[in-house]
Amino acid sequence: MGAGLPSAIAAKCLNPAKRVLAVCGDGGFMMNSQELETAVRLKLDLVVLVIEDSAYGMIRWKQAVDGFADFGMTFGNPDFVAYARSYGAEGHRISATSELAPTLEDAFRRGGVHLVAVPIDYSENMRVLVDEIGKQRFSG
């Protein structure tokens, strides 16, 4: 957890002509978010997509499937747009699904470091990954 941004920086350094998109959950992103400064300082063309649910989603799902109480899995986030700008990167917030592809394309076209924050509702994932898988796992 937390390796998305540093790994994307390494991928871009090794493959400067290729498009690199870091896809990070908000919890993992915040573990190494200061590396935005590195990407800006190195003048990389890098796009960072932060999926924002204000929780450690994968850990939460796994614990729920295993019957553990939901404790300590949620947190508050900074304003990711302002956070990106504080490092000299560009920040974007998606408010409709129709904005995602054009925002990503524009970020790649313009170059530089871009952070794109995408709020997400995982309630359907909880139904499938916790409720349905949990029933199958414990019923048979």
C-alpha cells in the first residue's frame, strides 16, 4: 500500500516517452503523497488518479468478509486539488463520470504533473464483495 505514486515516478523515469497514469486509493496515496514534490521537481509528465472514498477500502472489504468489526477504516482527506497545487502540480476534481476521460486526456496533452481526484461510492462493491462472497464462503 502506498506504492502507486513512487512506482509511477519510476516508470516515467524509465519510460519518458510513454504515458504514465498512477491509480491510487486515497489511503495509499496519502502514505507517499509528498512524492508529488519529486515529480514536479523532476519536471515529469505524470497523471495521478486518486480514487476518493475516505476509507482503507480493500482492507475494509477483507475485514468485513472475515467478520471483523469496521473499526479505524475511515478517515478525512485534504482538499486534493489544493494539495496538488501546493506542490506546484495541477489539481482537478471530477464531479460526473462524463468528465473523467476528457480530464485525463487533457492532462496528458498538457504535460506536467496532474492530480485528478475522483470521489467514488463503493456501496455496490460492498454488496458483491462482502455480502455475496461472504454468504458463499460461509454457506458451503
